[in-house]
Amino acid sequence: MKFGGTSLGDVSKIKAAAVRIKREVSRGNSVVSVVSAMAGSTNKLIKLVNDISKTYDKSEYDVVISTGEQISAGLLSIALKTIGVNSRSWTGWQLPIITDEFYSKASINEIKTEYIKEHIAKGEVAILTGFQGITKTNKLTTLGRGGSDTSAVAIAAALKADRCDIYTDVNGVYTADPRIVKNSVKLNNITYEEILELSSQGAKVLQTRSVVLAMNYDVKVQVLSSFDNNPGTMIIREENDMEKTKISGIAYSSNEAKITIFNVP
């Protein structure tokens, strides 16, 4: 269960996420939760770095901006323990998640799961910081903006999870951004290829790298809302008997313009 920044925006939302996790545990499921930083906190941390220096060391930049996820993980674990759920928070370097040395845009090389599996087997809910990693020389790294989606799918793949649920502020994947197109339609299913195309063209549902990971490791992903209990959108492999639609979705970019000049000789 991955919770984004808007799903953890304040204390009441963190408590609500804890209740969702408890519900899954009560159904007999083993749960690992990956968390983003609380909404807006990463931008504040980036501003602090830029206020100190415009020519900062990228490895130290990662040390600063990776702290938001740690706060979310600790608070969510506290919320779970308060309602009687045995849990523990884990940072990316405690697991560890081994990455390359491309600071602020690192790629995951390996996830070591032996130790965390021991705790999951004891019935403990694991709360993991998204976005974080560590190099082989023990330097902290981050995976780039939106990297918690990538963390969640990568951890789901490493643990061979039955499903990876991505909780966000919309209740699934729509044919267009529902905040702009009021009559857009929620899709029950969409293929990896379709969501990859939409993500790469500006749709902000999932980070592109996370979709590629899900496709490569055959991770079943569901996108759903933190704020209601309705079914979300399942991201699946294309099957021959799937219903064919002419258009699955429309993506847009807000920083492009078209200029037409008339009556030019």
C-alpha cells in the first residue's frame, strides 16, 4: 500500500491511512506500506538548499530532501501502534535499497529483503520510506521527483507481493484529468503500455519509471483513492479478449503553446 503526499497531508489523513492498513491486516493480509513525504514538505526542503547555495553538492542535497519521507514513515507507524497494529518504520538505507550514484535521480540496482521478511513473518506491518536509497559506499540517494511510486513497485516486485495499491487523491485512472474535464470517465482496467504512454505524455497518475518496473516484473498495480472506498483502476497486461476502445485516455502538457500568424507574405 503506497500513500502519496496528498494522502498524508496532515495528521487526520495519516490516521485515516493507518485505519486503511488495519482493515487490510484484519482481513489476514501481510501489509507493507511505502510512504511519500507529506504534501509540500519536499518543496520546502529544496528551498532550504537553494537558499544556502545554488551550486550545492548533489549528494548532500539528497541527504536533506530525503528527510520528508522519514517523518511520514515514523508518524504512520506511531498512528498504527496507537490503534493496536504492530508496525515498524524502515528507511531506504535500513532495508537496504542499493542504487547507483546518480544523486537526485538514482536508479535501483538491488533490494535486500531477507531482514524485512523476518519481521513481516512475525505479523509486523512494515512502513517504508519511498524515494530513498543508498550507494555501495553508504551515501544516501534519492530517486527523483515522484520516486516513491518507483520505490513501491520495486519493493512489491522484490517481495513478490500479490498487488501494489497506489493511493492518491483521485479514485483511479480517468480518460482525462477529472479536475479539468468534468465528464471524463474512470477506467476499470488499463494496460501497462497505455498508462506508460499517458504518463510519458504528461498524465500525472504514475511516475513513468514505476510503470516500466511494473511491466518488466509483472507487478499487478491498482490506482485508487485515499478518500473513499470505491474500487480503483487495475493496470494489467493486454489480453486478446480485452474490449477494444478507440481512445483510452487524453494527456496534456500545460507548458506548451501554439502560435498562428496570418497574412504573412
